[in-house]
Amino acid sequence: MINEERVVLMTKMQFYEENEGKKNVKIGSYFRSDYISFQILKSVISATIAFLIVFALYLLYDFEEFMQNVYKMDLLDFAKNVLIAYGITVVSYGVISYLVYSYRYSRAKKSLKNYYNHLKKLNSLYDDGQS
């Protein structure tokens, strides 16, 4: 005879495994600090590339005027302003990434804990001798 509770539990677990379970298992295989550090590193690299593209577009937008004013402007002040803008961009990207990936990690760990609790419950249902 089929145990309805086991069937429902196995169906929930299968649905979880096929959908968010794959992603959560990958996240859960990392230590918290390793996962978050790796994601922040990827975000900082992406922010750097995005900043370089936007800066290049800014220069190319009115390149003629920039070249005419390059001798009149204080290049150290210009470089300082660019580096400050870059620093603000990277730090804000890093902080937002930290918050987002910390939340994702904790959510994945809670989800995996729930999944493992379901596994224990399913195992106990089999151990009880119910068929």
C-alpha cells in the first residue's frame, strides 16, 4: 500500500531538486566567506569594466573639446576626480554585492536545511516500517 505522506514529501523534494535545488546546492558547497568574496570579486571586475566603458564613452562623446582643453585643465585634478568616481563606483558596487550575496547565501542555506530535514523525515518514515 502507498503511503500518501511519503509520496507528498518525495514530490515536494523532487520539485525542489529540479528548480532551485541545483542553484542552492552550488551555493551551499561554499563556505559563506568564500562564496561572498568570490561574488564580490566578480562584481568589482564587472564594475571596473563598466566604469572603463562609460569613461571611454564620456571622453569620446566630445573628444575634440577634451583635446582642446587638455592643456588648460589641471590633469592631476582631473585624474583625482576620475579616481574618486571610480572608487565610489567600485565601493558602492561592492557593498551592494555584499548585501545581495549575503542574503542569497543565507536563503540558500535555510532552503537546504529544510531540504535535509525533509530527507531525515522521509528516512524516518521508511525506518518506521510503513510501506
